[in-house]
Amino acid sequence: MAGQDTGHILKFSTGIIMAFLLTHECAVETFDFPETSIDTELSYIDGQLHHRIRRSAVLFTVKMSMRIEEDFDTSLNDPTNEKYQRYAKEIQSAVEDKYQTVSTFKKGSVKVTGFRPGSIIADYEIKTTTNSPSNSEFVEANNKVANTLTSMGFPVAGNAFAESEQATLSTATKWYPLQDMTLKCKIPDSVVGEMSWTVNDQVIVQNRKYSFSEGGTILTVKSVTEKDKGRYACKKARAIPYIQWQDIDIEPLPNIIVGKNERQFQCMDQTVELTCCETKYDVEWSPPGDEPTLPVKGCITLKHNIRSADCSSKTFTCQLKISELQRLSYAQRTVIINKVNQVMTCKNDTLGDGKEGEVLTGPCEKGKEGTITYQCTLGSWREINRDCILQVIKDIEKQVEVLAPQDIPKVVAQLSTATVQNNQEITQSSVTVQTIVEILVKIAGTAQTIIIDESVMKSFLQTVDILVSDLAINSWNNLNNNSRTDDTSTALLTAIESISDRLTDGNFTINEKSIELNRTVADRYSGISNLPNSSTEILIPQISKPTPITIIVFTTLDNVLPTRDTSNKNDNNTDVRINGDVVVVKVNQKINSISFAFDITNQSLGNPQCVFWNFKLDAWDSTGCEVKPYIRKGNETGKITCECDHTTSFSILMSPFSLYHKALAYITYIGVAISMASLILCLIIEIIVWKSMTRNDTSYMRHVSIVNIAVSLLIANICFIIGAAITEQEQPTSVGRCSPVVFFMHFFYLALFFWMLISALFLFYHTVMVLSQMSRAKMMAIAFIVGYGAPLLIAVITVASTAGSQNYVTKQDACWLNWLESKALLAFVIPALTIVAINLVVLIVVLCKMLRRGVGAATQPDKKHALVVTARCVAILTPIFGLTWGFGIGAMFSRDLGVHMVFTILNSLQGFFILVFGTLLDSKIREALGGRLSLRNLTSSIHTRSTSAGPSSSSGLGFFHQRMHRRNVNNLSRASFFSTASSDCSSGSDTFMNA
């Protein structure tokens, strides 16, 4: 431009001209103007600057707002946050572009000034040449802005725009509880429309609480409390509404602490002290004490001189210094000093005097709120109970009672700071821990209407980290005491899960001493904990689309959570321990599989269960989770893998009592070996004596039952050995390998019981129904249908009803029917106990019948015989039917080693019992065996003699010996038959009762 004679003209519009710098001998000139639109023309001609200023229309800064129907994200409070900058840029761009059609709009003047809750309210300002944007041009432009932002992913309605400005509505600088609050709306006269008021976006209607005056421009809120705090707004309805708003705070309710309001002192010359504390308000004593004192850290002490000559009571009042509040009920506290003419053994110039054994309460020390209980013991007041909470925690507790979503970041930060600074005192006080948990629960509840950013979550977890540290173990033991019903530990877990649902999208990690949070947006997840002494692995396979995933690992939450499970929901289950990390998993989509690899914290525990916290049942639950051994590169690593089909809070429960005990193992295997050998011997004996012992129907059915009982138990024992081998090879047990074994064990153990039932029923039939006759074929048909058909039906139904949910067999410890998840074990327990009960009833009926016959008998031996038979029945049925499975039911619910030991002994020796009581103690079987042995010896002797006689006598003596052999066999057979028949006739139940 310099060095040329031609003039150059610059034209521009500006509000305030600060300086102009020209390159060729140009002086700097400054022009200041009011906020107007100015056309300034500069000419540079012949080396001289010429300017002409033309004032045009006045510019107005108009403050606007738009509502985005999206949960407010606390990260939008930070102008440096990426989300804040992205939202501001896109909103400014859309408004700038669509407002170009508005004739009064000043281009380039759009500026986003901030975001606030209420969904998301974006505040922005523009410059126009009109002071009211409520015209058709702005309405049309706003609709275009809404459409553009909606297409960009911002849900904005066309009517979401308003002219909105923050104003001073309050007519006082502070409002105190129980005062009447007055708010006044100062809307320009040019704004025309119907007036309305809202508080926290809720329309206010006139009632006893709220009243309007002066055309609705003044709102009066009567007798305010802290719950009346919030965002108040007055609104004029028009095409684009006009709104003035202000956030109103209510001062906290004073908490004047003076201790016990009535105290006694011995009437003697002494000086006593009364202390009044209030940390937020200035207080004073009235009347003043006898000796003046100065306030110290929010407390003022009154000294009163007691004289023995004046034993009258004296009343002192501690009150707020604010005169307009002194008429309110909360503004003062009184203390009455009673002077008594009695000798007091315990003296304290603040607490008062008392006699031995008396109890009184006093205030906590400065900085704490609550009471301390003292008892007069051996001449001094001794503390017996402390219920004190840090004052800073109590103050935060009061804040969260009326917590607004926009205040969450501030309150969470305050709580985190207070907890970290006072961690020693907090962790040693169960009442303080409980109070902080209640605060966290309320914060998490309020946060359900907004989105939580990383900084807020970090402060939240810092507080939790202190609460679950090892320092707080004693406090949690007290809180989890079975006599308590407040469930503080589960409330804490609920708060953690609840607030983690509200995390902002993005990828970040938060690490505390015992807590690690990983937040990511992905279509799968695989990670290992980086916490000290933890290497828990989490694997989430392919998800249908990228989604937010939150993983929180806790290494010390086992100190906090109770151990009750679905089998013991009323109190803590002392038989199990949380033996690994606790992992909280949150995925915004449904997943079908998730796996964890937990480190086993205590290697001495066994019987792992993969569990999640079921909030509906308020207990650990294993539904949908399966335990599997952790294997890497072919070697087991001492970890436990859990596979689940849902997400929540997971861990592993393990028992300090393992069913694998050396003594139990030895007893089991030795007993099973004896049992199987006994059963095989029993079957061999039955084969030997079968023809001689089954000459009548009663004896025949008795031995059929014994044989089938022995066969069923023998096969069940074989299945037991197979199941034990599977259990030893892998733990937790394999469902696929265990299921066939469990089916046959279930079937044959039931067959054992049903054949015992057959024995009892035929005993009943032959003893009670003497005149009734049933063919042997019919009895056999009934016996086999009941003995094997009923067990088969029950076993099949059990498999069909539980196998689909993978809850047919146990998931740890042994191959047997499931109890914890499906209660499949009842399919064995109920039939077995029912049969035991039926057999006992049959036994009683049979005994009564036999005893009645014995009483009517003519000779004493018959009565004696009936008693012997009765004793034999009790001796046989009680161990086999009752004791064994009675202890078996007890072993299901008891962890007492003695109960398991007795059951193991009885159960493993059932075959031996059957051999002894069902076979060897039967005198007729012994006679038959004796006869067989005698016959064999005789035959062997004759054969030996005939052989030694030589060939010359073979034709004569050989024939004689053969004849004698036939005769002896016939004689022995007849003797055995008559002996058996005679016994059966005299007591038809005798031989049958040996079952």
C-alpha cells in the first residue's frame, strides 16, 4: 500500500475499535464506542489516513438456551474436556449456519457459554440488532438448527429453544431454614406472555407451600427447608419462551451441641463447665457465665460457680447470635444444672456427678458428632460405648439429603478428601463406615439421571478403597454381625454397581490400592488385573457390536461381603469363604458367555463354587455359572475358571471343610471293599442254598428280595468307585463324565430301597393277610415292577427335569445328584425316607400282630419265640433302613466331621450288614450250608474207600457205594426240607424277617 498515490479504501464493521496499524508512516489511533454496530471507512491517500465513521443499528447480546434430550454428562462441566469442546463446536457451527437467514443476526457472534443439567441445557449467546428473538425468522431458524443437530446425533426438539438468562431472583443474600423465602422476577415490559414458575424443571402451583403476588412476578415459599434448594425459574410463554433463573441455596440447619440437657452436680463449692459447639454459626450463652471465656474453633464454654449455700437449679441457654433467627425453634438449646445434697463418688466438671453404677451420656469431642456413654465405675466415669462420627462426614451426609445432580462432582470430591485425610479414624468406627456407605448409596441413586465422568468415578472409588481396606476388617465384622439387619455391605456393592452403570463412554483406567476399573468401548474384552497380589483374568468373547464395557476388580471386598448363599440366606455361612477377587462386570448388551480365572487366595480351602451376588435373593448364587479347572499349556496353575452366561458381581466361594479327608477316604475305600466282598459272598451263599431254601412262596420271595438287594447295592458300589475315580482326576467334576455314573448310582440305590420295600410289603402280606393267597408268578411280577420300574421312572424324570440346565450333578467334590442349584438330590432323599417310614409302619403293625398272637398262645416257648423274632426285626431294619440314611441327611447339611464319619462307616458297610443280618444270622441257611458241607464230606469219604478197594471189588462194592450215596443224599434232602417246612409253619415270618 505504501509508495502509491492511489487510495485504498478499507470497509469493516465492528463494535469497539481498539487500534489500527498501517505499514507506511501510519500513526496508531484508538476509537472507543458503546456496544453499537458501526460502519468504519478508512482511506489512505497521499500518505495520510482518512477515516469516516457511520453509526448504524445498536447490537444486543441475547442469551439463549437449547435443551438436548440426553442425560447430562459431568464432563460437560469442564471447558477443557474433549466432550465439552466437541459439543460446543458442533452446536456453534449449526447455530451459526442456520441463523444466516435471520436478518437481524450478527454473523460470527455465536458462542456456547456452558452446559447445565436438565437433560442437557446448552447455554449460548448471539448478537442481534433486535432485543427480542421471538419472531418467525428465529423460530424457523431454530427448527432448522434442531433438525441439523438431530441428524448429527443430538436429540433436539424444535420447541427446545428459549431466551434464557441467569438473574438474581432472590430478595435476600441468604435464606435460613423455616424462613419464608421471596423471589422476584424482573422481566422487561417488552416481553409479553403468560407467567409461570418452576423449581428443578417442575411447574409450581399455588398451594399452602407456594403463593404468587403482583401478577405472578413474585413467588413466596413458606417455611423453607434444605429440601427447597434448587434451580428456580420464572417463564413467560411466547413463540420463543423468555426465562430468568437462579440456583437457590438454603443454609444448613444449625446443629447446636451442648451434650445432655440436664445434669446433676453435688451441691458444694466447685466450678462446672458447659460447652456449646456450632461450627457454621456464631453462638452465645444466656445468661453469661460467672467467668468470661472466648470462643475456640466453633465452641464456647460457660463457667458456673456452684456454692454450697445455694443449691437451687440453674438454667442456661446456648443460642445463635443472628437476632432474626432467635425466635426459631432450632436457634437455642438449654441445659439445666441440678444441685443435689448427696455425696457423689464420680465427679466431672463437664459431664456431671453420679453414684456408683450410674450411666450417663455426653457429647463427642470437638470435630465429631454423636454421643459417648459413660458408667460410674470405681469412682470415675468410664467410657462403655462410643457412637461418634466425624463432623465433616455428618456435614456431607446432610448435603446428600438434598443432593442435586449438578452438585455430585463437588460432593464426591469432598467425601473423597475427607475419607483420605481421616482414614484411620473412619476405618476403626463401624458407625462412620456405615454413614459413608449410606452417603455413597444416595450419591449413586441421584447419579441415575446423569452421566458420570472419569474424575467423579475416581473420587468415588478412592472413598470405597478406604472403606474396604484391611484397616476396616473389624468394623465390617461388626456390621456383618448376624444380629444386624441393615446390610451395609450389600448396600455398598449396590452403590458400586449402580454408579458404574452411569459411566461416560470412552476408554480409561482407574487404579487404587485394592481397586482397578477398566472402561472401554469394544466388541470383546480380554484383560488381566494389574493389582498387587492379583492376576485375575476376564474374557468376554465376541459381542454383536462395540459397546461400553466396565470391569472393576476388588482384592479386599472379601473383607466386606457376607458369605451367605442360596442354601443359607438368613445369616453368614461359616462353612464357606470368599476365596478370590470380586469382579464387577457391566456390559450394555446381553452376552451369552463370560469367563474368569481367579487366583485362589487360600490354598487350604476346597470345594470351589463360582457365584454371583443375587440382589433379589440377597445372597451368593451359582445359577448360570460353572466351575472349571484353569489350564494353560497343559498344566494346572492353581487357579479356578468360572464360566457364566450373565454379568454382575462375581467371585468364588470355597469351604474350609473339604469332604476329602484322609480318615474318611480310608474308611470309605476299606468299607466299600468289605461291602463288595460281603455282597459277592452273599450271592454265592444264595446260589448254594437256593434250591433247599426256596421250597415255599414265603421263603422264595424272601430270598428273591435278598438277591436283588445285594445285586443293586453291588452295582451301585461299582458306580461309586467309577465316580470317585472321575472326581480324583478332575475338580470340579465333569458333568459329561459324571452324568451316566450318577444316573446308574441313583437308579440302583433307589432299587435297593424299593426291594427293601418289597420285603416289608410281603412280610405284611404273609403276616397280616394270612387267609389271602397270591400265586408266585403274580408276586414276582409285582416285585420286579416295583423294585426296578419305580426307580427307573424316578431316575429318568430327574434327568429330564435337570439335565437341560446343567444342574443334574454336583459341580464340585463328588459325582452325585445336585443339591445347591436344582435340589435334584431330593429325587433320592424323598423316596428313600418315604420307604424307611413305610417300613417302620409295617414293622410296628407286624410286631403288634405277632405279639397279639403270642399273648394268646398256650405255651411259654411260643411267646419267647415271638420276642426273639421281634428283636431280630429291630436289629435288622434299624441299621439298614434308618441309621445309615438318617446320618446321610444330616451329612448334607452339617459340616461336623463326626456326622460324616458315622455316615461313611454305615454307608460303606451296608453290604456287610446284608450278609450278616440277611444271610449268616438265618439259622436255616446255616443248617443248609452245614448239610451241604456234611454231604460233601460223606461223599468224599465213600469215594475214597471205593477207590482203595481195588479193581477186584469194583463190580460189587462200587454198586453198593453208589446206592448208599443216593440214599444218603435223599435222606439229607428230606431232613433239610422237613426242617425248613416245620420252621415256616411255626413262624411264617421268621425266615422272611431276615431281610
